[in-house]
Amino acid sequence: MNESIITVRYAKAFFSLAKEKGMLDTLKADIETVMNVCNESVDFILFLDSPVVKTSKKIKLFTEIFSGSVHELTLKFLILIAENKRESYIPGVCRNFLGLTRENMGIKSAVMTTATELSEATTEKVKQILEKELKSKIELSGRVNPEILGGMILRIEDKQFDASLATQLKKVKTALLETEIK
């Protein structure tokens, strides 16, 4: 079965449960905790992917790691995933669940790539402008890529706006070469 189908199904099921129980905020925070562990620990990902480690050992470790820091429903959900031998899909399930919650709350994700690190004030100003223009709450994250030279690349959900200096220079170069050829 396709990985994306599996992760989406589990995420939708847990999302439906969270809405049904009226615990969306709590379970969203729990999934963010699980996602942080996945992002920060290479060993945890290797552990999830390991066919050598028995399911019972994985369940025991989930209980040790997450007991007390996540709600009982979240822990049961992780155990269910492990019992179904789908634990390697946990990072994808988390990503999809968080996407569903953002969509439900009317929040749009945006990534702003700049050549240098921007100040907190500048980032906040961009966020406010985007929220006003898009009439939606924005989760803005920043990335630094010195190769764009200047300007920025703004990606909102599946749309990208490229106002980078590197792209502008490429356009000028292409225009000059086309003129030279004629």
C-alpha cells in the first residue's frame, strides 16, 4: 500500500476522533510533541524503522517516552500504530494530522526563504501583511539560503512567489541572450 495513503488514513482517523471528543487542541499539542521527537532524534527514527526490534519492545518504549507528556488517547493511538506494524509511518501521520488541524482552524502555512536571517520584527511584519492580504491566520517559518543573493521566495501552501535577486538576474540574462541572438 502507498505510504501516503496509509499516513493520510491514520491521520484522518485520529483527527476525526479528536474532533468527536472535543480535544483537538490537546491532541494537536501531543502530536507536535511526537513530531518534535521524530525531528530531533535520528535514533528514534532508526528505532521506528528497525525490523529487528519487536513490536512489544516498541510499545514499551512508546509508553516510557510519552507517558505523562501526552494524553492517554495519543499514547493508545501510537500503540495501535505499532500493533499494526505501521510505526515507521508515524512522522508522516503526524505531518498529515497537523495539516488537517491547520486546515480545520483556517491556518495557512507559509515559508519565507531569504539570503540572510531576518529580525523577529521583520518576520512578524511580513506575517501581519500576509494575514491581512489572505484574510487568514498564517504560520510563517523562515529559511536562509544565501544562493538567492537577495529578495525572498515566499511559499504559501502550494503556491510559490519568487522575488529573489538570483531569479531576477537569470531573467535579465535570458532576455539579454535572446536579444543578442536576434
